[in-house]
Amino acid sequence: MDIATVAGLLVGFAFMVIALFLAGSHGGGGVSIGQFIDPPAILMVVGGGLTVVLTSVPLKFFFKLPKVVMKIFFNKPEHVSEMIEQLVSLAEMARKDGLLAMENKVRDLKNPFMVMGIQMAVDGTPAEVIGDIMRTEIEAVGGRHKECKKMLDVMGRCGPAFGMIATLLGLILMLGNLDDPDAIGPSMAMALVGTLYGAVMANMVCIPMAEKLAFLSHEELLVKEIILRGVLGIQAGDNPRVIEQKLNTYLPPKQRKGAHEEAA
Amino acid sequence: MDIATVAGLLVGFAFMVIALFLAGSHGGGGVSIGQFIDPPAILMVVGGGLTVVLTSVPLKFFFKLPKVVMKIFFNKPEHVSEMIEQLVSLAEMARKDGLLAMENKVRDLKNPFMVMGIQMAVDGTPAEVIGDIMRTEIEAVGGRHKECKKMLDVMGRCGPAFGMIATLLGLILMLGNLDDPDAIGPSMAMALVGTLYGAVMANMVCIPMAEKLAFLSHEELLVKEIILRGVLGIQAGDNPRVIEQKLNTYLPPKQRKGAHEEAA
Amino acid sequence: MDIATVAGLLVGFAFMVIALFLAGSHGGGGVSIGQFIDPPAILMVVGGGLTVVLTSVPLKFFFKLPKVVMKIFFNKPEHVSEMIEQLVSLAEMARKDGLLAMENKVRDLKNPFMVMGIQMAVDGTPAEVIGDIMRTEIEAVGGRHKECKKMLDVMGRCGPAFGMIATLLGLILMLGNLDDPDAIGPSMAMALVGTLYGAVMANMVCIPMAEKLAFLSHEELLVKEIILRGVLGIQAGDNPRVIEQKLNTYLPPKQRKGAHEEAA
Amino acid sequence: MDIATVAGLLVGFAFMVIALFLAGSHGGGGVSIGQFIDPPAILMVVGGGLTVVLTSVPLKFFFKLPKVVMKIFFNKPEHVSEMIEQLVSLAEMARKDGLLAMENKVRDLKNPFMVMGIQMAVDGTPAEVIGDIMRTEIEAVGGRHKECKKMLDVMGRCGPAFGMIATLLGLILMLGNLDDPDAIGPSMAMALVGTLYGAVMANMVCIPMAEKLAFLSHEELLVKEIILRGVLGIQAGDNPRVIEQKLNTYLPPKQRKGAHEEAA
Amino acid sequence: MDIATVAGLLVGFAFMVIALFLAGSHGGGGVSIGQFIDPPAILMVVGGGLTVVLTSVPLKFFFKLPKVVMKIFFNKPEHVSEMIEQLVSLAEMARKDGLLAMENKVRDLKNPFMVMGIQMAVDGTPAEVIGDIMRTEIEAVGGRHKECKKMLDVMGRCGPAFGMIATLLGLILMLGNLDDPDAIGPSMAMALVGTLYGAVMANMVCIPMAEKLAFLSHEELLVKEIILRGVLGIQAGDNPRVIEQKLNTYLPPKQRKGAHEEAA
């Protein structure tokens, strides 16, 4: 589990509360948290944002939203350099004992995309069919990721608008009942809470989570690309050293395991 | 019928009304719905938005707008996995008894794009011509979808501007007649209703419906892509198991029917 | 002439005037149109917008602006299905009597791009040269269209900014002379008229006209693409039925003339 | 020299001054230009904009900024149709007397890119090397143009933000010293001058100049593309008439010199 | 070290302070810097911006942020023309004495990407493998650069939103405690300081630094592209003069060393 997202959200809200109390103590009047809690604005901003997602996507996608959020919180990053090692050792085996020799190893592999690729190679599927199927899978996965990200994007993009709608509702109500001048300040404050919610939901929650999802998707597709190239290299009987060098190119220099240690 | 869009719109407006009454009761003054109904602003925002669409597109496109909206509400999603089964069973038939054997089955197919493709294969049209025609059709359909989506985009994008125009008209009128200070509050409230309408039309109606249209288009084009690849595979006499595996790649893993059950 | 653009503009302005009088009568004070006419703001918004276009493009492009606007108002849509019929009948002629037989027909063709293509085919120009020249022409025309659209885009994009500049000029003048409190309302109203002009010019005039231009360009390029493919098919001596089927693919299903009626 | 940019800027500022005096005389109070001159805001908006460019680009690019601005004002458009004539006459010469015959003509050519191309053809450089070098040059020039344009883009994009910063500085100062109510109006006016400067710098100066630069770049690259295709045609010994027809395709129909007059 | 970024930041802040004192002295009231220092707003804008980055990216990327900032300040530009000279002299050596002759020179090369390429050529790696590996490396480096830039982009994009959040917190607190009218001015001023911070952080710090990073990335990738093409030319045994001419094409004309001087 990559704690960055959880930590980011928690620290962000902590900063907001601290800033609030600092500002409140500075002004001398103190802060009553109640000033910042406005149920209709919560309904309008969070509920409104969710209904926009519901309107925007097919029902089955909408129900994926909690799973998408969970994935952002609890993803396990792939260990890319281990995966490259696995592919290189499979390549060595295939070169020594033939493609069929990998059959026993398939069960030990964890990544289902690698299992699929190696299994096809073992089954004697021609290279262009393997490439075609794996490439289509990568594109289809990328497409599904984009549609998941879109839900958070939609919610992030319309957050400020729903904040404004909540504020406008409050302002219009207030302006229609200007009898009590003492109520103007608090009513105005309450109306502005809607704008605050919209800005927070969009900028502290939805947009960064959408960005994180894009990062995770990018990483997953990179891993799949590495596997695709590894499997095609194995199938073609390429030199394991060349495969290793090619696949290592995808890693930042520090994470690469040198060919020398491997060969040793 | 996918009820997500209708549900999203209804729940969204329900949330807004609930938020309004919650806020009104909170302030103590209650809510008169009349405060939120402003015919000139409706004319300016909804009418203005429609005239912008009218200005933006050829007349024949403008008249498609109600049909586009209906499609968003009442689309039936394709059953992609059934369609793949159909293509696989056609492939088996074609492999056993030749391409002509599919002729009797063509009538039972529901998807017109599949009918067109299979019919061309039965007629002995060369593969490159089939591919060319089906590919052009996919691109042309995609292009028409984009132009339909553009109408909703245009209306969504100019919604806030028309809300602002309605508000400006109200403000200018008010500022020109500042005789009665008691009228300032309600006049200002009424002016702000225009901004509210613009924000609601854009963010709760037009933009999510445009997003939904993009989803539906994406799905329809994916189905057409699957059919194209299926027909080309059938025409080339590919192994039905390979065709199945290729086409299943377009589906998310859960929706795939395993080759094992099929073969059984 | 496609009346959509003219109708859109007229109805849009009519809606605005109606909304204004509705709002004015509602407030009880009535509307004096004079409140909404502000020569310096017109100069700043319309004149400013035009000078930005002048700054943005070479002089010869700037002088094309009226022609571009006229084209948006008075374009005649091509009759694509008739054009396909022409190409198919030329293909039949060329197949029966050779490419030279089309020479007499060239004079009857109205579309200059089709004339150019057929003439090259008659002259015996090799297929790759025809394809190259026609493709370059399509791209060059598309590029010129984009530059024309850019002028309207520029004016649309800076409309709100010039409205704000007009309003700022008015506000700064007003704030510098706050002697007469009674003048504040009308001065403020007058200042806001600038913002109104900017929003109207951008959202009701320039942006939808730029969108319309993009539609017209898209349609013209599609027609040219159809002609290109038709001419290449004719030059290659393709079966006229296949050419017809290919070209019809570009049309929405309803506009297609079935091969059956044609063949009859 | 294309006077459009200079004219656009001058007329734009003239319109602003006229609008100002019209508005001032309308209000009755007259205009004192001093109200609109605020040295700290000039420093913040123009100086701030320039420092953002300085932060954004390597030092050597920053010093190119005056040259870029000069180029926008004093560019000389290429005479494309004359250039095509030159290429066609070179093609005739090369076809009659061989590639070496062009050597004497190279000195008379003005465009350095054409000189480079023809010289390589005379030197017997193989076609793929010529194409490779000229293509790389076109891409490298396009890349450098984009980086120059980016400087104006950056300044245009942050103009309104610096205007707002200048206004905020003024507002915060004013709000901290509310002792003298009579000073509020003029202080507020002065603060708004910052916003005015930002809007003017961005919308009347930087953005249109960046657009103009994009136009000039587009035109220069088009000319280079024409030269590239001309040189490759000459090197391949193509028919001069075909070369002429191909190159003319890049021109709008009116600027083309018909093959007939040329051949005569 | 390219001092442009540091200079830009320092001069930008200096301009802001000067503008502030000019404006303060103009108003007569003087400036107390304390008016512009608001710890809760700093926490909200800078801290909030950092937590958004933390939420948006995997933890390991977040910790790269200081290194990225350092790179922007202390990058050393590559001397491209020297690098081209090195490649040309390696090409001469390889042509005269064979690829193996370069082995001794590899140690003297500083650029690790050039070392990698030349070493592969020396090792007899086939051209397509060299091209494949170096191309993948270029793309992988470009991808990592983009992800680094994204962190600054995210912070720049949400800067104004966090400024607004800080201002809203202040405004809501103020509006809830309107007891003391004398406190309204200073409280409002303090609230606006949040907006100021957000605008400054985004427009004077994050966005220009992100732009600078894009420039540096572009330059580094260009250098790698030149090396790739040089190595492939060397491996193919191309004429050193042709290699030089090709590589020089990437440079602006002034930085090119003429073939004549080199050959002399």
C-alpha cells in the first residue's frame, strides 16, 4: 500500500483545520466549527457531484466508483525489476530447453498478464497473434482506466460550480429576506461555506485523486508493455542478455540491476 | 434502457430542492419557490443556449437534437459477450461449411453492422475491400457522434455566460432605478437567479449529458471494432478459438466467457 | 443558403430583447433601451476585438474577414449523394469506354475539385501523383480554413476581456469622481454594459460562428475526401458497384441510395 | 514589412483612449489621464511578466525576446509564387542540362534553405540524405519558433494574474488604512488600474503578438515544405510541369500561375 | 549553472516589494510589511499545495521534488556543438580503423547516453537493437521528465484555489463576527492576503518553474536524439561529413561549425 494518497488527504485537512484555528485565534474571536458545517451545502456539493457522475456514465460504471477509490488508496506497486528478472530467467530457460520448458514455471508467476503471455508462447501461438492479443489487452485496459479517471475528473471539474450553486441558493434566500440586518453577516458566511466546500472537494480530493489514478494507470501500462516486449523476445528466442538490456531501459538508471551481477 | 442518466438528473434536482428547503428552514424565513422562478432568465439561458446551437450547426443537425437527447435517455447497451458468441459460432460454421453457409444465419443477426460485414463476406468481397468499407463506416459514425456531442458541448459551455448575461441585464436595470432601497435585495436576488440557471443548465444537464453521449459513442465504436475484427477473422478462415480469444480481449476480464466452457 | 446561422443570431437577439422587457415590466420601472447603449463600450469591445484580429494575422487575412462571415451566412451545402451518383456514372463510363471517354463529361461537372481530379485521370497522370496532388490540396484547404476560423476564435476569446476593460474604464472613472452619490447607480450600470457587450459578442456571435465555420470546413473536406477516393477508384478501374458502396459509407444511412435502385 | 501588427496595436490603443474620453465626457466629470497611470502597477504587470519569462526560459532565449518582437513588426512575407517559378525553372534546367547545370544559379537564389537544398542536389547527395537533412531542419526551425512563441504565451497567460496581484496589493493597503473615507474611492480606482493593465497587456499586446508569430511560423514552414518538395522533385528528375502542379497546390487558387501561361 | 531562473525569481520578488513601497508611499500611509504576512494563509497555500502533490503522486515521486527544484536552479546546459564534434571525430576514427578503435575513447566521453551507445556499437550490437534500446531510453526519460513536471503543474494549477480557500476561511470567520466594524477592514485585508499568496505561488513560482523544466527536458531529449542519430550513423559507417551535416541541422545556424573549418 502506497500511503501517499491517504497521507496527502489527511495532512491537507489537518493543515486546513490548523490554519482555521490560527486565523481564528488571531482575530481574537475564536472559531466555532459549527460556522463551517452546512448540511444543505454538503448535500449540494457532494450529492450534486455524485449525481453528475451518475448522469455522465452507464450505471455499471457508477457502481465501480468505490472500487476505484479503494484502488487509489490501497494499490500495491509492482516490483518492476523483479518482474524483469523473472522474464530474463524464463528467457534463459526457453533458450536452453525450449518454450515448453516454461510450462511448469507458469503457475509460479503472479502477474496474470505475464501468465497469459507465457502460456500463449508455450501453446505455440504465433508471434503476431500473441502481439496482437497482448497489444489489444493493453489498449483495452488503458481505455477502461481512462473511463474510471473520467468519473473523478467530472466530479473535480464540477465541484466549484456546485459550490457556486450552493452559495447562490444561500445568497438568493438571504437577499429575499433582508429584514434583519444582523442576520446578513452570518447568512453570507453560510452561503460562502458552499463555495469553500466546492473548492475543497475539487482541489483537495477529486483532482489529486484523478491525477494519482493517471499515475497508477501509466505505471500499470508500462509494466504490461515490459511484459509484452519480454514475452515477444522469449518467443523469438532472443539472447536473454539483450532482452534484459532492452527491458531495463524502461527503468530509471538507479533501479536497474546491472547485466554483470546477473551474469555472475 | 440505462436509467443512470434519468436517475442522475432526477436525483440531482431533488438534492437541489432539498438543500433549498433545508437552507430556508435554517434561516428561519422559509422558502418561497417563486423566488427561484424568473421567466426572463429562463428565456435568456435556455432560449439563448438553444439559439447558440442553432447558430453553430447546419439546420439539419439542429433538428437532430431531440433525437440525440432521447438516445441518451433510452439507449439499450449492446450485449457484447453475446455478440462475440455469435461471431464465434459464425466462424465455426464458416470453417466447417464455407463462407456461403452463413447466408441463412444473416437474417437472424440483429446488429446491422454485423449483417453488412457478414453479407459482404458471403458475397465474396475481398478482405481489403471489407476492411476498407467497415473502417470508413466506423470513422464516419464516430465523426457523426462527435458532431452530435458538440451541440451539447456548445450549450454547456455557453450556459454560464448566458446566466451572466441574464444577471447583467437584471443588475443594469436595478442600478438604473435605485429609487426604492427596499427593492434592491429582491432585485439583486432575481438577477442572481440567472447565474443560478446558467450554472445548473451547464453543470447538471448539458455537460453530463455530453459526457454520457461520449461514453455511448465509445461503446458503440468498440462494438463495431469487435465486429470488424470478427468478420475479418471469419473471412480469413481463422481458428474460431483464436478469434474468440482476440475478441474477448476487448472485454473486461469478468465479462469474458472462458474458452473452456465454450469448447465444452 | 442554410438559414440556421442567420436565424440563430436573430432569434438570440430577439430573446434578449424580450427577456429585457419582461424583466423591466416585472420590476415595475420599465426599460429604457438607452440604458443599454453605450458608444464607448461598443468602440472598446467591437473595435478592440477587431484590432486584436488585425494584430494577430497578416493584413491579407484580415481583409478576408467579411468574406468569411458572408460564407457562414450564405453557404450552399453540397449535395453529397448526387456527387456520389456522378462519380459512379463516371466510373461506369470509364470502365466501359476507357478513361478518355470521361473527357466530354468534365465540362458538365460543377465541383472544381472533381474537375481537377477527373481531368488528371483523363490526362493519364499516374495514380500516386493524382493522390499526392489531391491530398495536398485537401490539407492546404483545411489549413486555410483553420486560419480563417482562428480570426473568429481570437475575437470570441478576447470578447469578455474587452468587456472587462470597458467596465474597468467606467469603474475607475466613477471611483475617481464619487462626489454625487446619486450618480453611482447609473455609472455602475453603464460600466456593466461593457461586460454585457463582451459576453454577447463572444457567446452569441463569435464563438457560434467559429463553430459553424468548423462544421462547414469539416463538410467541405469530407466531400473532397469522397471525390479523392472516387477519382482514385475510377483511375484504378474499380467495379462501379464497389466504388458506390465505399463512397456511400461516408453518408449517414438515410441519405444513401441503395445499390439496388441504382442497378435497376 | 507587414503593417498589420503595428496598425493593430496603434488603432487598439487609440480606440481605448477615444472610448475613455467619450465615457469621461458622458459622465460630465471629464478624464484626467493621471487616474490611469500607476507606476507600481506598471512595474508589477510589465516587470512581473518579464521576470516570469526570465524564470521560464534559459537566459539565451530571454535575450532573444526583443529580436522576436522586431520580427513580428518587421517581417517580410516570402513571395511564394515567385519561389515556385524559380524551382520550376531550376527543374527545367536540371532536366535539360543535368543537375550540375544549376550550380551557376545557386548564387542568385535568395532563400538560404533553397540554396542549401539545391547545393546538396548539385553535390550529388543521395535523395534520402537530402530529404532527411531538410526535414530535420524544418522540424528544428519549427521547434525554435514554438519556444519563441512560448515566451509571449507565458507573458500573455500571466498578465491577468499580475494585474490581480497589483490590485490585491492596492486593496490590502487600502483596507488596512480605512481612516479617511474620502480616500476609498480613489484608492480603489488606483487598485483597479492594475487589473486594467493586466487585461490590456495580455489581450491587446501579448496574445495577439503570439498569434501573429504562430502565423509567421506557419507560413515560413510552408515555404520550407514547398522548397523541400521542389528540391526532391528536381533531384528525381520529375517533369517540371508536374512539379509546378504539385507545388501550386499549396497556394490558394487565386495566387496560382496557370500552367498555360507558364508553358507559353 | 543557468542563472535565469534564480534571477527571475529574485527580480520578480524585488519588483513586488518595490511596487508595494511605491504604492504605500503614494497613498501616504506607508506600508507595514506585517500586513502582508499571514501564517495561516502560508500554511494553507504552500502546505495545501504540497499535500495536493503528495496525494497526486506515488511517495517515491514526492521525495524527488527537492531534487527536481535543484535541477531547475543548477542545471548545466550541454555543449551541443562540442558533442557533435566528438561524434564526428569518433565517426572518422571508426571509418579509418573500424568500430573497435573507439573502445579507448569511450572512457573520455562524459555523456552517459553517448557512452552507452558507443559501447553497444563497439560490442557489435546490431543496429536495430541499438536503435530500439536508445529510442526506448529516450521515451522513458521523456516520460519521467513529464511526471516530474506534473508535480509543479499540479501545484501551480491549484495555487489560486488554495488562495481562495484561505480567503474564504478568513471571510467566513469575519462575517460570523461582525461585532466590531473597525475590524472589518483589516480582517478583509488579511483574508485577501490568501488570494495574493495563491496568485504569487502559482504565477511567479510554480508555473514558470514548470515551464523551465519543460525547456530543460526538451533540450536534454534533443541532445539524446542527436547522440542516437550520431551513433547509428557511426555504426552504419556513414561518411563523417554527412553525419556532421545531419547533426548540425539540429542546431540554430549561428551555433553550427562550418564543414569547411572542420575539414581544414
